[in-house]
Amino acid sequence: MSINEDSLPIKRRTLLKAVGFTTAAGALLRPFNALGLMRSPVTTNALRPPGAVSEKLFPSKCIRCGRCVEVCPYKCIKPLDIHQGIFAGTPVIHVVDVPCYLCMKCVEVCPTGTLIPIAQEETKMGLAVIDKHACKSWNEELALCRTCYNVCPFKDKAIKLDALRPVVMEKYCTGCGLCVHGCPVTQKNGKKAINVEPIYAFGTSRGMTENE
Ligand code: SF4
Ligand code: SF4
Ligand code: SF4
């Protein structure tokens, strides 16, 4: 049943409006950190396309032309919506939904150098991190899941097998997310048993989950 505000006493109406205002303001303010700066939307499994400049520069260099979004043959790049404030319109890849197949077409069309040309194997969108508590192979004695290993475009380089269990090699992992997309384990928090952390975007291990 909807509330007819006009039938309410003025104080109640004012309160409802105030609640509406604070709820809307809350929704807008949540993405801010303690310093009042908007948090980057780049986080676990939410990554910039290949060759991206650092997150510090990205929102000012990207002109939101949408060329990378349009050219991606896999439709993995999505522009961020208006709720993302200064990051609205900038491109992000949610690798759980659709990973990056490293075709490098988006890099070729970026007119501002926000995506810098880079060799496929040198791409560093992030680093895949295995959650050994959640991974079937690490956790279940008879589990033979090696999906991440099988789907990795740099199999035996970026992911190797250690006694039939997957291990990520940081030097060769591109952060493409094919392993994340293929992993059959989804945890309660929405993460997979292997996740890509955008550690290079910030120059720190922000958002890094356990691995050891
Ligand atoms: S490299 Fe290819 S698959 Fe990856 S985001 Fe760019 S256009 Fe899409
Ligand atoms: S380990 Fe995962 S993220 Fe890294 S290159 Fe292989 S499939 Fe891509
Ligand atoms: S795909 Fe997932 S569950 Fe399977 S071995 Fe890789 S991380 Fe473990």
C-alpha cells in the first residue's frame, strides 16, 4: 500500500522527506572512504581492460567515449553507471560474468592512451589468487577439479599443477579472469575459489584475499 504524503501531518511529512533524502544521500555517499574521496570501483573480479593506466589517473584520462565497450567482441566491458560518481561511464570488466579473452581490440581503439598498447602475455589486469579453503582440489582429497588450470590461456605458465593442485605463477598471470569464470565454486560472499585481485591498479595489495 502506498502512502499518500498529503494526508499526513506536516511533521510526519517532513520526517518522511528527510528519511527519503538521507536514504538517497546515503546511497550516494556510501562509495566514499573516510577521507571523503570516492572509492574506485575496481576491486576483486571487477577490473579495468588490458593496458589501463593506474586508477589514480583513470577517471581523468578516460573521456567515456565508449569505444572499448563497443569494440569488445565478447561484450565483457561495461560502462559504470551514474551512481559511480566520477567513475561513471568508465569501463570495467566483471570477470565472473564474462572474462577478458585478451584479443586486445579495446586497447587499439582507445583514443586517449588510457588503455596503453601492451603485449597479450604482458597484460596485468590483476593477479589470480586461489582460496585454498574453498578450492575443491586443495580442500577435498579426491576432488579432481582443475578447471582453472585447463581454461588458463597460459596453462603451465600462469597456472601450474603441484601434485594435481593448481598454483598461480604471479610472473605470468595476466588477470584475464578465465579461471575465475570457469571455477565451479561460488562462495557465500559471491567470490569464487579463485579470484582476480587488481593489485597493480593501486600499487598495493588492496583487496587481496588469503592464498596461503
Ligand atoms: S582485450 Fe578483447 S576481450 Fe579483453 S576487454 Fe579488450 S576487447 Fe574485450
Ligand atoms: S591464472 Fe587465471 S587470470 Fe591468470 S592468466 Fe591464467 S586464467 Fe588468466
Ligand atoms: S577451478 Fe576452482 S575449485 Fe577447481 S581447481 Fe581451480 S580454484 Fe579449485
